[in-house]
Amino acid sequence: MESHRTGKGWRVYDEPAVHRVLNVRELLRAGLTMEDIRQVAPCPDMKTADFLACRNSPDEVLEMYESRLAAVEARAAELARYRAVPVQRIATLRAGRPDEDLGEVLREGESGSAA
């Protein structure tokens, strides 16, 4: 990424460099790694709409996206399992003591399990 300086010392980047930064940031937020992003090297300098539609990529890029999606879906399933336990516990606690403060019920449960 090349830049030049203004008379006041500010760095100025060309339009493709700005698009590259915006597109890389978006891909990182989407969970891709820098290694994944290197595989889409021909496309990041494009405007975002064009970048998202970029088809100038090898088959390995499609495999990379599919692999990343599989990893995200596996993590989502794991988080859903973790979520199910407290959701069920809260439902059970609320059903048994609907008029009591949930925090108090949980504290009682903790002290009862230590005995």
C-alpha cells in the first residue's frame, strides 16, 4: 500500500488502498483469518459492492469460505448447547418459585449445593 505526504506531513492513500482496508476489516469482522484473506488477494482493492460480488478467485477461495462457515456453525452449535443449560435452570427455578427474586433463588441453590 503506497501513500504520499501532503505539505503538512499528512499521509494520503489512493482510493484502492482505502477500499482494501475497509474490505479487510469487514472480512476480519466476519471471522476470517489473515491467511483466509490472502486467498482473495485479487479482489480487496475493489469498492465494497464490487468486492462482495468478486468472482475473480480460485476454487480454493470457495473452499476457504465453506470451511470458515463450517467452523462458525460448529461454534454456534456449541454455544447453543452452553446456552441451553442456564435457560433450562432459569425456567425450572422460575416455575418453582414465581414470586421470589431469581437472584435469591440462585444464591440459595449455591449454598444448598455446598452442603
